[in-house]
Amino acid sequence: MERLAILIVATAGLSACQAVPTGETARRGADVNLPKLTTVVEAIVPPNATLETLLISQRVPGALVVPVIEAARTVFDLRRVRAAQPYQLVWALDGRFLEFLYRIDPDRILRVASRATAAPVRDAAASPGFDATIVEIPRRVETASATVEITREQPSLVAALDAAGEDIELGLVLADILGGEIDFNTELQPGDTIDVLFDRIIREDDSTSYGDIKAAVMINSGRQISAIRFPGGDGQPGYYDRDGRSLKRQFLRSPLAFSRVTSGFSRSRLHPIHGTSRAHLGVDYGAPTGTPVRAVASGTVDFAGWNGEAGRMVRLRHAGGYQTLYLHLSAFGPGIRVGARVRQEDIIGRVGMTGSATGPHLDYRIIKNGVHVNPIAELNRMPKGEPIGASALAEFARVRDAALEELKAKSGGSSGSTGSSGVPGPTRPTGSARPAR
């Protein structure tokens, strides 16, 4: 966390930040006129904290707490202070409070700095002023690629990404993009591969994160799934298959990004608690308590509450005579109440084991025109996404081919043309004709 202070010094125009054997930090600069030696206190925001409680817990003089808060409020919504984020306080050796730094997100830091250079403040009348700024952390963007393979040793997307040196953040984005085409919980097989082209963001403090995914090609049991980033008719970026059809479907393949199926749809199953045969009208996904549960489609909440053996349950109503049910939740998502509108991928609850359950899991169900249907079979029958308009096809083909060529080059030839993964090469546009489907 020492880099937090170093970044601030560099981006705010201060000339140096130097650690000394005592753990104190040397600083020089004309904008705040700090003494040469300061003490930096580093900490992590605890749950349910506010800026006021942070300052008080770090023994900031009471006369300074309100001025710091008032200054910070001019540039940042203090209701957005989040637990687990790092922050720092900088003190002069003579006891003066000089600076508060809070990491808003990977790209920004809230800085509240004192204008005072006089003796330590001892009462409100002598309280100094503070200046607050949002400091953008310098960064650069590089185009990168990753190739992952599902194996018996790495049977999940998360495990395969970890073996390839990437982390779950990339997997979550891929699951969102491809979530209408494949259920990463049930449909992965050894030998499946994913090649992905993406922006990697590298910051001055050497931290990294993922930017936009430009293209991805997945081979799943011999089936090719391509995803190309392209602005849709509304001007907003979306993802389209090789033929120009949107990957956005009415329903996601699964309400959980990553989990495992522990029990399938059945008209007669031995109940694990009651020991009798009864219908199991959904699919059980085993996952840790608290795992986010996503709305598989946009719709309206028509039930959110306790429902006997189902425990905490949410039921959503969707277009086309569909309802989806989410049982045994440990908690409801923010704003989930009867009548609330939700969008596809909104968090509507958290996995739990309320009601009759032997362990944490989600019982997910689909009702069509009043009848329970097998969720997996029903999703297989749903139509593909909408195609790109004819007027945009030529530009889409150009973007697609360029992205697949770049992916092929960066992945060593395993994507974009016939190679180790057997992915066919990019096709060329033929005027404004609609691509074959």
C-alpha cells in the first residue's frame, strides 16, 4: 500500500517520496509545503465504515474531522466508501494531520490535503482548510491474448484460466459474454479451448486489470462459439457471433456464473431429507453460501419472501409466458421486492440453504404457461439472438476479420484460422449481403 502515497506524490506534482529506515517517508513539494519527514498510517476500510468513523478511529483531532469530510464531499459521494479498500493518513512529525488518501477503485484515488503549515491544531478556531481532488492513476493499455484448455486436471474455466496465468475476473466477463450460448457449470468437456483477445490495463503502481474483450473463440465439444465486440443498432457495444447474430439471448444458460449441478430436473426423485419419492421440478446448483444469483432474463418480481420448504425465494415474470424461480436463498438482492423491474444479470439474491436443504445450493426452476419445464431442455429450444442490420454488415465483417487475425497472431495460430483448435479462418464480406446463418 506504500505505492498509494507514492502515486499521489507523483501525480499531484510533489517532487519526491522516499522511505527512510525508521519507516517514515521523506516528501518535498511546494503545493502543500510538507515538512521533509512524515509518518504514513496504512489501513483497510472495515465493514460498515464511513469517512467519519475512519478519521475518528485513526485519532484525527475532532476539530479536523468535519473540515475533511466537507472537503471530500465536494468531489466524491461519501456514501460510496467501500469496505476492503485501502486508505492512508499522512502525519507530520510534529503531530499535524496533513493528508487522507482513499483508493476509490483501481484507477482513482481520493486525496484530501491540508493547506496548513503552522503548529498543530488544538481547537476548532484554528482549524485549517483542506483541498480535495480525485487523482487519476497513470496507466497504459496493451492488447493481450490468452489461450485456455479444459482438462481433467483443470475441469472448470476458473481453473483453466489460473493455469494460464489469468484470474477469475476474466472468467466472469467471459461468462457474461457467452452466458447465452453455454452453461459453464454443465457443458464444459476436456479438450474444450478458449482463445480470447482483450485489453490489459497496466497502472503506474504495477497493478493490472482487464479492459474490453475484443474477440473470443471457444471450441466446445467440437462446436465453435465466436464472440466479436461491435456496436449494435443503439450504438452500445455488444457481442456477436461469426455470422453477425447477437450473443444476447432472452435467457442466460445459468443463474450462477460458476458452480456445479448437484441434482437435475426429475418427475420422481428420492428426497434427501424426507426420504420419499417426489418430483424435483428444477435444477440444483451447488455453490458456497453468499454466491451471487443472477436474473437469467429481464422481468418483474412477482414474489420475494419466505415460501415454506423453499425458504427465501424470488419468482420473476418474463415475456412469452415464462416465470423463473430461485429457491433457498440466504438473502435477497438490493431492491428486490414485488413489482420491481430487473434486468438480465442483475443480482436478485445470494445462494443459501434456507427452508428444506442439506447444504448451500440454488434450486432454479422455469415455468412456461403455468407448467414447470426442464430448464436445460427449455433453454436448448430458445431462438438465437437478433442479427446485425444489413447496413452494418460490411463494417462488422471488417471488424470481425481484423479481430480474428489479431487473435490468431497473438495466440500462435490457434484461433482465427485452421490450427490446433481447428477454428476456421475469418471470411470476407461480400457487399452488403447478410452473412449465412
